[in-house]
Amino acid sequence: MSTTNSNGRMRAREIGLVPGVLKPGKLNAITDVADVRVGQVTIVEGDRVRTGVTVILPHGGNLFQDKVPAGLTVANGFGKLMGSTQVGELGEIETPIALTNTLSVSRAAEALIDWTLEQPGNERVASVNAVVGETNDGNLNDIRHRGVTVAHVRQAIAAAAGGPVAEGCVGAGTGTVAFGWKGGVGTSSRVLPKKLGGWTVGALVQTNYGGVLSMAGAPVGRELDRYDLKDFVEDGSADGSCMMVVATDAPLSDRNLTRLAKRAIVGLARTGSTFSNGSGDYAIAFSTAAEVRRTPERRARLGTYSELSNDFASPLFAAAAEATEEAIYNSLLMATTTHSIDMTGKPVTVEALDIAAVRRILEKHGLVRG
């Protein structure tokens, strides 16, 4: 699907950058996984506020009553992934997943809790595990202003829908920076061949981290002379975070979803991440399959779930790695140059990745396809 925007930005496949061997879904987005919904609110105010919120709903029903199995993994834990310990302990998610900036985690959680308590059937609910991830967008956003409100998060939940997902400088990616260029929100998907189950895996990322940018193996960061530790000077640009959300319709247990989340980290590594000391690199994976959903009826009795065995997991692992890698490329390629004023009052500009230059590098290394 072509999503070239009015600024001339293009997704990876539109410039011939095709990671991996598996085919994408129709939208090449996390919403290719049936019933998954995404909502985003972008907040740009004056010359200092550049932030937002992105929410992912695993399905359109009552998430607290019909919980989805989930797993998560941490590559470097300098972050604030709210709700992670309960996900790790119980292997399930019971609210939408919200992504925002570091100092807005509590407000996002408040909105998720309010929304959950209001849902019909939840009148007696007394405990809610809100899941909120973040990256620090303080380079381009007046993060201490705390521009994300409960109302913004509620607006994103209300706007959540299937279909195409906006990428680049939107939602939680409005003020992020990756590899020294403008980062943002990106998404991608993979569909397994029928002989391998025909399952779909989708990924959505919020990129705000450093390293030496590599695209399908091409040393883009090195050839464009922008990368961490250049000239052996530590300027802090390596720090940052990356939030990755992986969805699938394969009936996986929370244990195998944890394994799936680990393969998202493989996709992150392929892009040149150094998982620096100041980076919070987290991946969450969940399944929408009806067979493994934790419904009230199933929770009220002894029973078993019909889940995919370990022997069929490897193709899904490959799909998660490929989808995450391409989602990261899309976050960079769809982002636009952004201007702001930092906390010291100094003007700051973060440039968008030069698409023409990227294509020349890919051509040089024989990596342009289609």
C-alpha cells in the first residue's frame, strides 16, 4: 500500500527497501492483524511542545473481561514500562496499550483506568493493570510542560480504528529522534504462507534511540557520516528508547508470546541499535486468537487452552523480526524535519532522513528491490 504523504516522504518498500523474505499484509501495518485498532493524537503547540500519544487496542470488545495473552521482554531497562510486572506474572493484558513521553506515563495510565472502569460489565472492577510505554522526547518537546493530558489519551482511544496507520511525526512519535535524525511511529506486518499456518504478525514502534544506522545491511549511518561515538566523542546521542508492540492472530501462549517479543529485539538490532546505557528498549507481544483469550467463562472453571505448539513457532519468530525491522525504517522514512526550542531556550532542528541519499546507498550496495 502506498502511503507517500504531502511532504514527499515514502515508506521503505516505496524506495525499494524490502527487509526479509516474508510478504507483508494488505496494509503492511499492525492493523493487518484482525480487530487490532490504533488511535493517535498529535500535540504541536507553539514553538516548544512536540509530543503525543498512540494507543493500541488488541480488540474492540471489553479488554478487561476478555483479556488477551501477552508476553514482554527488555533489552535495556532504562525506561518506565508501567504494568510490566503484572504482564510478566500473569501473562495477559487487560487495557489498551498506550505509548507517550516519559513524564506523561501517569496521565496515560489514569486515562486507561478511567476508560476501563466505565466499560459496561466492569461496575465491580477494583483493580486495573494499565500498560503504558514511553520514550523521552525532551530534545524536541518541552517535556516538563507535560502537554499530554488525560483528555488527549481518551481522544486517542476513541479514535482507535483498523485500517491504515499514520507514521512518522505523529502520536507518540511527534518529538522523537532516532540515530540523530527525526524518528517517530512506524508499522509493518508479515503474513505466513498457508502451509506455515497463514498467521499474521504486525508490529508498531516508537523510535527514539541511537547507534549506527543500518538499513537491510547497508551502512547508511556511516556513509552519511552520522552515528554514535563518531570521532570517539560521547555526545549522549546514543541514549534514547524504542518501544515495540507486536500483535498476532496465531494462538500462542503467553510463554511463546514472550519468545515472540524477544524476536522483535532481533529486528531492532538489525537497524544498528547499540542498546545504550540510557536506552529503554521494550517489546510487548499479544495474541488476538479467540482460542487463547482469557474470557470470564474460561477463568471461572478448570480447563485448557488450544494453543500453537513450539514446533510451529519459528516462522512467527521470523515474521516478528522482519516486521519490527521494517516498522523502524518506516518510522524514519515517513518522519519530517522538525523545529523546536529546547529547555535552555536554544532553537533546535532535527532533520528528516534524506530519502534520495538512502536510495543511492542502497543502490550502491545492490539492495534496491522491486
